[in-house]
Amino acid sequence: MSETTNDNQEKSKRSKTTEIEDFESLYRNIQNDVVRERIKSTGEWYIRHAKFYKILFYVFSIISIVLPLIISSVNVLGAGHENEIRVVTTITSAIVSLITALLTFTKCGEKWTLYRSTIEMMKSELALYNCKNRTDEELEKLVFKLEKIMNQEHNKWRKMQQEDESLDESIEDCTKQKIRNG
């Protein structure tokens, strides 16, 4: 019976593929080495970064939900321990503020969806390419479409960065004004 279980586990392991392995199946038949490597490296980059920002987004979001619940619970259940409650509440509130700021500052939710949509568009174009006759002209069209997708993503990312810089400048100007007005 344990042999059957082990066999089933081995089959299950072999049948599961990673997203990068699935992505590889879409570009592996491209004959041009330069194009294939470009697709491979950029696609894997988008997959890794989408996963990273997804995890970051969920971790920060869960912490920012759980800690206020802890604050409420400590305040209700901690009768008779006012000093300890004040310390726990203050530290926990500071952590919540930090996590909320990190969520905003890193824009991990926006980056996650941006990178995820970019890789999905790339996959779609590769799947369509694989359905066609693989001529040099079709490969050229594919490269053009993929580069356009990546440029669109880069422009969106650049816009996010410029918004951050604009916000930083506004904060700096406001701070200088407050210092002058004293």
C-alpha cells in the first residue's frame, strides 16, 4: 500500500510544473537564439517579480489587518494593566503605521498586478504565435508585439516612479515652508 502511495506522490510531483516551466513551453521552439533568450529572461523576470510583490502585498495587508485587531483585544481584555496596555498599543500602532506606509510607498499591489498582466499578455502573444506558421515574418511580428507590451509596462512603471518623485518633492516643499514659517 505504501508503494502505491509513493508512486502516486511521484506522479503528482512530475505532473506539477512551475509557471516558469509552463512559460518555457511557449518559447522553447523559437529558433532564433537571441529572441528566445530575450523572451526567456524577461518572462522569468516578470514571473519572479509578480510573485515577490504578491507575497509582499499579502504579508503587509494581513499584518495591517491583524495588528489593529490585537490592539482592540488588548484594550478590552487588559483591564488593570494600563501601563502595559499603553506600551503594547503604542508599539503595535507604530508597526501598523509603518506597514501602511510601506504598502503605499512600495506600491506592491500595483506592481504585482502590473507585472502579472504583462506576463499574461506575453503568454497570450506566444500562444498565438505557436498557432501560426513559424516564418521569419511571424517571428518579427511576435518580437514587435512583445517589445510593445514590455514598453507599455515600463511606461506605467516609470509613471509610478514619477508620481513618487512628485510626492517626495511636495513633502519636501511643505516641510521647508513649515520650517520657514516656524
